[in-house]
Amino acid sequence: MEKCKQTLDLYYTLKTIIPELMCGWDVNEPWFDTIVKHVYAFPMPSMTTDLDRISVYGFVGYDGKDFDFWEFFKLVLIGFEIRINEDYNLKDIFVIDFKNCTLGHVAKFTLPLMKKFELCFMRGYHSRLRGIHYINTPPYAEFVVAIVKTVMKSKLVSRIHVHGTDLTEFYKRVPKELLPEEMGGTSGTIQENWSRWQKKMKSYRDCLVKRENMKSDESKRPHEKLNSSELFGFEGSFRKMNMD
């Protein structure tokens, strides 16, 4: 019960302290129409025999010049928000396809962004992770994977798998038939699944707008106010970092 109380507290607190990810969820705004043309992020309709839900994420081929990772992760969190209403899976399997991902995309991926996102989906939504699988990874994808590993707990790092273009081991861990056709599966195409999920997000518009305003009032917190070092492991709120 104590863990449940802590999760609920953090869920509403995150809407206050990380509004760039946990707010601005109006899917009728221009940002939504833009980002859904350049990425896809959806749960597959069928679960594994262990009641794990497979979620697929990837990029549509285009120049990453105007790509915004903050909007992409906001899109992912909207998916989690919907699933707490409808899903009953026990654990999550994330499949990230690096096909069509360019250096322009990777250059915009930062440690502070990933730390905030990890805090939201792992602790705010209390996601239980079965595994993260990166497929079709180019050499520069190692930078992204390295950042992800720095913000994950040690026991979760062992559940991160990089497969490159050889998906033999991937299919041993993720049921092939539950994947989109482009990944060798038989559960519809990426576009069919993505169109289905976009309609679902649109149908939740009023609920999403209402919920983003349900947040904590930190001035009324009975104990010491939460700070960035306690939650993120560092002080400050910088959003970009240059690396040589």
C-alpha cells in the first residue's frame, strides 16, 4: 500500500515539476499532427502468453532537422495514460526500431531528457519492464543506448538488448507473430496499427486535457519540497548538453 501511495503522489507531482512532458496533451493542437507524421508509437493489440504488452516505436523516413524528442516522449506518455484506463498487462516489452533514424535525430537525444522520461514512465506510471529491444541499429545508436543505460537501475540494464539487423535472438525473446508485418510478424502493418492508435488518442482528447490539470500543489506539501537532485540525481533544469 505504501508503494501505491508513493506512486500516486509522484504521478501528480510530475505533472507539476515536469510539465514539458506531463502536460500539453491536447491532441487537437498542431504539435500532435506534426509529430505523428514523423514517428510511430503504439502498443500491439495482442499480449504474450505471459501477459506482456509489446509496444513498438520508430521513425518515419525524413530529415531529423526539425525533430523534437520532447514531443515524441510526450506522445509516448499519452499512450501510457490511455493504457492505465484500458490495459491489464503484467509487464512491458519495448521494441525501438532505428530504421530511418538519422544522426540528426540522435544529436537531439540528451541525458536530462532521458532521465525525466525514465522517471515518468518507470516511477510515475510504475511500469514493470520485461525488456527493451533495439533493432536495426546503426553504429551511432550506441550513443543513445549508452545514455539509456546511465539512467536505468542496474537490474534493468540487463534487460536492454541491442540486435542490429540480425533479429534471430530478438525473435527468441519477442513472439514474432505478435509483431507488425514490417518486423516479420503477422499482426498488421505499422501504418494500420499506428492509424488505429491515433484514433484512440483522439478519442481521449477531453480526458487528456482534463487530467493534465490534475496536479499537485507543492506549496501544501507537509514535508520538505522535492528538489531536482532527489528526483533526477542532479541539480538544475538544463535541457541540452553538448558532448565532444
